[in-house]
Amino acid sequence: MDHMEVEENFERVRALLGEEAGRHGLKEAMGVAPFSSVYKALIPVQRVRLRKFSGDSFDELLKNGSIVSIAFAYPEHAVDSIAVGSEGNYDRERWNVYAREYMRLNEDLNETSARIASEIGGVTIPATSEGIAAEISCVEDYYPFVVSHRVAAEQSGVGWRGKNELIVNPRFSCAIRLASVLTTLPLRRTPSTTMGCGDCRACLDVCPYLRNKEELQNYREQCRRYLVHLGLVSDVCGKCVKACYRDSVYRDQFKL
């Protein structure tokens, strides 16, 4: 594999992402992980889903392919609109600013990943399956519909896995949305980060489900039910996102 070609390809993809971020007025991050290591790290039902996305290219991807993890950051005003008020008396109109931004970021990521995939001969994995939280009976029903972008983001150094199970980017906190592109184009791989949450408890302090996840039988299901209960225009909450950005040990380092 030619080192110069690998580096040139990487810079080409990064430039495409930068162009799209500028077009959408957003800030971006990117990493590249080996397809094989991401595939092995997925739960079995999501490996099946990744094989379907890969199609006839699966064997080649497994041997030499990469997964490009791309992230767009939320605007700061959207994060600050989360959970304004107190439990039972939240300003839901303001909270919906974040919920609508969630939808916009997903749309922009889908457009961007589609363009990158088209330019480099890859396959895109969309940002999310929206609106499904209220349609399923338990959170496990969601897993067969998706491939975890977080695994690719973690392995490619876009960020580390936070105590809220989201990806924490060193610059943007966990106030990011993710999408992925599968490709056999030779690309420089980016290593995972050695950073972590350490003793920080910001997200745990603001969310009883996260704080008690070791005691709860299924804290993810409790979280899903709370999202549905909120009744925002998207199935989101974001309390832990705001806490990470505003109150964590890295709050002076983060900047959206």
C-alpha cells in the first residue's frame, strides 16, 4: 500500500467533509477505523445489519476496508435549550430547538455521507432511524435496524465512550451526531484516543437512569420510555449532553 496514496486519499475525504460542514454551517470531526475491527466489536445482530449494508463488497471490506466515521457538532444554542426549567415544568418549546437540530444534523449527515460515498465509491450508513423509539416495545427491538456508529467513532478516535455511553469528542463533548461510510479506498487509519471521563460524574448527576444503571434491570429501556414520555418533536432528551458540555471536568476545553 503506497503511503502517499493513503495520505492523499485521507486528505481528500477530510476536504470533502470540510466542504459539506461549511455548506451546512456546522463544525465537523472525522476518523478512520479498520472495517474488520469494527465488525468484530459489534453485537451479532448488528454484524448481520453491517453485512447487508456491505452487499457484495463484504469480503473485500473485511480484508482491506475501512469505516470513515464522520461527526457534526450541535450549535451551542441548541445544547443550551435542553431541559430549561425544572422537572414537571420544563420549557418544551425551547427544548424542541434541540430536538429539531437533532433532525437537521441527521439530514445533513445523510447528505454528507452520501456525497462522500459517491466520491470515493463507498457505501453510506445513515445517521439514525428516526421516530422508532415510540414504535417499538423495548429498546432491544431497535438493535436489528441499526449499525452502531459509536463503535466506529470510538475505534477511529473521533472520541471516547462516555459514562452516558455516548461518544465524547475532545473538542465538542458528546454534543455530536454521527454517520459512517464504508470504503475499500486505501486510507490512513486514525488511532483511538487515550482520553476518558476519569472521575467526572456530570452526566450521572443529571440523570437517574445513568446514575443507577448498575442497579436497574435495563436502564436503556428506562431511557427510551422517558424519551417517549417527553413528547418532543424527536425522540431525544439531551440532559446528559448538556451536562457533559456545561458541567464536566472538560467544560473549559469544550467549545461548540
